[in-house]
Amino acid sequence: MKIAFVISTFPPRIGGMGQVALNQALGLVRLGHEITVFTLDYGVRLPESNLKIEYLSAKIRLGDAGFVPQLLSKLRGFDLVHLHFPFYGASFMVLLASMFYHVPYVATYHMDAQPKGIIKNIIKFFSDRLGGILVLKKAKKVILVDQSVEQFSLIKNVDVEKVVKINNAIDTEIFSKKIVSATELGLASISNKKILLFVGNLMPIKRLDLVLEAMNKLTDPDFVLIVVGGGYEEGMYRTLTQDLSLQDQVYFVGQINNPQTLSKYYSLAQVTVVASDYESFSLVALESMACATPVIGSRISELQNKIEVGVNGLTFTQGSSDDLMKKIKEFFGYHLEQRQAMGQQGRGGVINKFSLDKNLQDLVKVYESII
């Protein structure tokens, strides 16, 4: 099949939605399909591969949204378009291509957009009602990556028989336990420390501030935190680290684009903390578990359906640095064998429910039901 992927963010632009799409696109190419990815031009490029990528220059650009009318003509001749929603400024072009060129499309509903600021929220409001709802209703199939999305999204406007559930996937060969030392990663000073890991865009919704506050309340210099990610409010978090006198315990290593390298950080850490107020799916939690590293996550639905308390991790009260601090203490109070068993349980669960092979099989079934 000749398939177009349309997505707002794509590696090396950091973000879980793009990583999921990359895994799917490369997997489909291995299965013999022809994939072209259309994404916004952020000035960064993925290294050469057998995957065709077209970077779109936006006529109007606001964050990860961009008006790209040139996309319409580019979608002619495809057997199928796979829209990764939300993509404000491009979704309507997919709908028009379907009308003009009779190209069917499916839409994966990754998340409700979470814009900050009055202007972006106004744009989202009108875009959803003037185009977003129609785009989803006219899709041949709408794929949900997490059942909880139905509770608060535009999915209620879609005929129920069009909606299918396909879990996002993890490449469990790349994300697996590695033998790695802190010295190898340039962090020799934290050898033999209690290592916590935070991975994600440094935006307020990810709540790195909670993790820093919990670190401050632990009052134990043996606890260290590695922060993988950058951009957004990085300056604010670096300042907060200084204000809390945690500069000797917190290590900002920046954005890691290489999944193999990222898996080494997961493997080095004893536990990964996902403190978010909102997650569309939480790829980070699953990547960590795939590397046999347990997760301490905020008690939100998208994490509660992945974290089994005491089995593969722990949960804490959303927004509470006090409870997060207690759960960190609880976790490190377990014997090493208990923590390792939690890691193995986590990896086993990812392999059983979130493997890339199963994801691709389910995806191809959806495509074939349309073409």
C-alpha cells in the first residue's frame, strides 16, 4: 500500500506522538508498504533512512500548529492517508484531499490539545468546532490509543462503529535493559547514588517542579535526578534547581534523540518519575518499563491503567510533592530483589500488551478493511 502519514511533530522533534508514528512508519516499510511522512519543518532532520519524509513550510505557524495548504496537492495518488490528530492547520487539508481525490483516510486520536494562553485556546475552540469534528466524523476509522480518551475528547461526535482501539507500541528490542555505567554517560559523580530519572518536554504540564520539590523534601544528598529533555520552561526549572540548592543533585542532560542512548538512561536509573497532570498515553512510562525500570507516576487515568501498584511501580496523589516524596522513600525502602522483580514485571507487561508487532498487525487490519 502507498500510505501518507500526516503528523505535526516527528523525530528528531521530541514528543511521544512523533515517536509512535516513526515506529509505525518504519515497521510498515519493513512489511513492504510505501510510506511518506508529511510533517512541519522545524529546521531539524531525521538521519537518512528508507523512510521518505517531506517537511512542510507553514504559511502561518503557531507552536506545533501550521497552515499548510500545499499539503492538499501532495496527497493526490495515495491509497490511504493516516492523519495523526491533532494537527491544526493540516487536518482540513486531509479532509479536502479525501473529497477531491477520493483518498480515504484514518485518524489516530492521540490526545486533546492542551494549549497555553488565551489566543491558542480561542484558535483551538474554533478549529475543533469548524473543522476538527468534521474531520473525525468523515474519517473511515478513528483509532484510539487509550480508552480513557473517550471520556473527554471529540470522539463522542464519531459513530461508534468507526472507533477502534490500538495500543501505542514500544520497540522492546531498542528499549531493553542495558549494562551501562554512570561514567559511560558522563555522570561518574553519581555512581552508587540513588538515581531517579525524568524524561519529557520541559513544559509545565509535565510537572518537573513537583519532582524538584520532592527532591528538596527528601533532604538526602544520596538521591540524584537526571533530567532528559529541554526547551519550553527549561530556564525556569534550572532557576528552581538553584533556588532549592539542588544543583549538586540534579543533572540536566538535554534532549536525547537517539532511542538507543535514551534506553541507557532508563537502564541506569533505579526508577523513572512521571509526575504529569495530563498524559495522552505516557510513552515514557512504557519505555521505562520495557527497560525493566519501575515507574512512580501521578494518579491519573492514563498512568493508573499501566502502573500496577507494588507490581511494576507506584502511584502518588496528582500534584502532591509530599506524596511523591513518600513514594520515592517507599520505593527505595524495598530490597534490591523486590525492585528488580518490579522491573521484570514491568517489562513482561509491555511485551505482552504493547509490542510493535501486534501494533502493526492491528494497524494493517484497519487499513485493509478500508482499501
